[in-house]
Amino acid sequence: MKVAITGAGGFVGNYLTDFFTGRGDEVTGIGRSRPANVADDSLFTWIQADTTQKGGWQDEIDASDVVVNLAGKNIFGRWTEKIKQEILESRVRTTENVVEGFSGNRPAVLLSTSAVGYYGDGGDELLDESAAAGDDFLARVCIDWEGEANRAADKGVRVANMRFSMVLEKTGGALKMMLPAFKAFVGGPLGTGKQFMPWIHMGDLIRAHSFVIEHAEIIGPVNCCAPNPLRNEDFSRMLGSVLGRPSVFRVPRFALSAAMGEMGEMVLSSQRAVPEKLLNHGFEFRFPEIRGALEDILA
């Protein structure tokens, strides 16, 4: 199988590239930075490109059986109006260019990244893939992002919008940012800690991509989260327990807002997301519970 991955050098892209080459697939990585680790370089081709711009890299889209669209500016940090525009355009323009690359002359699969932020602040409501979209900034980004990806269906491409939750792995993402505080004995919940915080072990996220590729009946949104969402205070307590550290130093809302602005409010939003589509099609999580996931990652 021939796979093209935009954003291949990013946090998730590194692991996906290694997974596909490790099982013998031919992979073309596309993006600004080359993946750090590749299982078999003979199966890997690298194209350095700004995917928000049209270019020769788009030829690889139509030459591939599967396209995994991961490219997008990192959302962590204080959001200025300029940064928010870059967050939106890096996703929507890349996806527009990816879709343009499909000729419609051969069968293909597009796994286009999205996020559970699609649902906005859902409080305690269970959010499966049929739940309505929110109306905050990240929700609007996801709506536009998925809208561009879905246009590929007009060319006969099977489209799955992979709605990521917090991806757990110590080498990157939110967990890497949390660990120093907990290891220094000053970790704890964010705000009230009552907000639901969906999560997924990196290994299960990679396996979910493979599962969706192999199951031709899966189309549309796919919640990429463990089946047992938990509140932020419970996650913090469990992380502290696994590390042998307390989790009592609560970060108040005003401090998050002062430090991160609008991004701080996003951190406090609640998404009680569940992976109904994956479960209904028989996907089995290796790490359905948070303790097992954290113990595996931090062993």
C-alpha cells in the first residue's frame, strides 16, 4: 500500500510514519520538517513543502492509496488574531490542496484530522459522532476543516474525519507539557477540574487509523478517544498517583486566562466524547482506562 502523510514530521506524524513503514508500506512524508525516526528508509520518501501552497507535492496525493492529512499549526500558546488566522488557514488551505490533488480516477482513502473541539463546550453531555457542533473558535475551525475534507467524496474518495482527543505520549503533546509540574510536586487540576477531558493513548490512535483504513464501511466523523472519558481532576489525580506525586496545586481560571488568553478558556471546556463509531465496528482499545495508559507510557 502507498501512503502519503501531510505533517509527517509532527507529533502524531512521526509515529504514523514509523508504523506504516514498519509494516512494509511505502510512505511519502510531506511537510516542513522530516520525521525523526523511520523504521525503513528504503520505504520512505520525503518531500519538503509548505502544504498551504499548491505545488508538485500534490502529485503524491493522487499516486497514493491512502492519504493521512495531519498538517496544521500547533494550537498551544497565546492566541493573537494573527495566530488564530494561521491556525485556521494552515488546516483549511492544506486540506483544500490535498482534495485538489485527487483526480477521481482511482479509489483512495482520505483520513483527515479534526478534533473533538468540534463539539465546543459540551458540559456533561455524552458526545458521540452525531452530536452537534459548538460555536467557539476551535469548533468553527473544525467545521471548516472537515467541510474541505468532505469535498473529496465528490471525487469518489472515502473520507473519514479523525476527531482527535488529547493524545497521550511522553515525547510530545499535552502530557509532555504537564510532566515537569507534576515531577516538581506542583501539579494539579485546571480550574474547577470538573470539565471532562477526552484522551487516547498514542498506540490506540495509530491502531485506529489502521482500523479505519481496513474497514471500508467507515466514513465521516470518527471520535478518536478512549471509551472512558474522565474529568480533569480525576486525570490529574491519576497522573500524580502513577508518578508518585501529589496533585493538589489547582490552577485557577483567572491564572489560565491571564497566561493564555482565549486558549486558556479552551483548556477549561468540557467534551465528554465517546468513540461510538469505532466501538460499533469492533475496534478494541488496548488502553481503555487511564491508569493502564499512563503506566504504559511512563514505565
